Amino acid sequence: MIPLFQSGRDRIVLVIAVAAAAVMTATVAAAQNLDAGKPAAKLFAEGCATCHRSPRGLAKGRFSLTLTWFLKDHYATSADSAKSLAAYLQSVDEPPPRTAVRPKKPARPAPRPAKPVQSQ
Ligand code: HEC
């Protein structure tokens, strides 16, 4: 009687352990997939915008590979979301200065017409 009871309890413990393991595995899997399939703009808004007000100017003309590595390294995003974030940052980034065509403007407008300076 007692051995039977014990093995029954063992079975219950085993079932609970397996159930707990299954639940934990499911939770981990869900956590990993949380970001999957989200558009990069949304990823940025949820995960990055608290510190970076704008996605512009973050890529700084980097190569997408190094940018992806940086994002994966620093922000522990999955390889997929790091890649799409990198592509997103690049797509909204300002062009690098050497290709930027900016009209030349005076550094600051003169507050009032300058007096003609004449040396006599
Ligand atoms: C807790 C605040 C915080 C969050 C959240 C955050 N960052 Fe950052 N990030 C920083 C800081 C601080 C730096 C360093 C700034 C620097 O060096 O100019 C940085 C640097 C960067 C850089 C490099 C910029 C550079 O000047 O070289 C990139 C790219 C970047 N973050 C992208 C992201 C992305 C994408 C996310 C969302 C997944 C994110 N960050 C989330 C704080 C944050």
C-alpha cells in the first residue's frame, strides 16, 4: 500500500514538473517571439524612443552589418529585429555629409544692415 502510494505521488510530482517545464518553455518562446514581425518603426517607438527621441541621425552612415552588430550587442534584440532596425535607421538617416548637398547660406543673418566700412 505504501509503495503504491509513493509511486503515485512520484507520478504526480513528475507530471507537475513536466507541466511546469512546458509552461516555462512556452513562456520563454513567447518572450523570444515578442518582437517578431513588428515593423521596425514600432520596435523603435517601443524600445528606443525613450532615450532616442528620433531615429534620425543614429545610423550615421554606418554599414548595415556593423550597425546590426551594434544593435544586437547593445540592446540584445534578436538577429532579425536588429537587422530590420538597422535597415530602418539607415532608411531614415540623413545622408552622410560628403553626399549632402546643402545650399550655402550665411552662418547667421546680419541683424541690421552693416555699415559700409571705408578706409580712407
Ligand atoms: C536606456 C536608454 C537607451 C535606449 C532604450 C536605447 N538607447 Fe541607443 N543609445 C543610448 C546611449 C546613452 C547611447 C550612446 C550615445 C552616444 O554615444 O552618443 C546610444 C547609442 C546608440 C547608437 C549609436 C549612436 C552613435 O552615436 O554612435 C545607436 C545606433 C542606437 N543607440 C540605437 C538604438 C536603438 C535602435 C534602440 C532600440 C532598440 C536604442 N538605441 C535604445 C541609450 C539608449
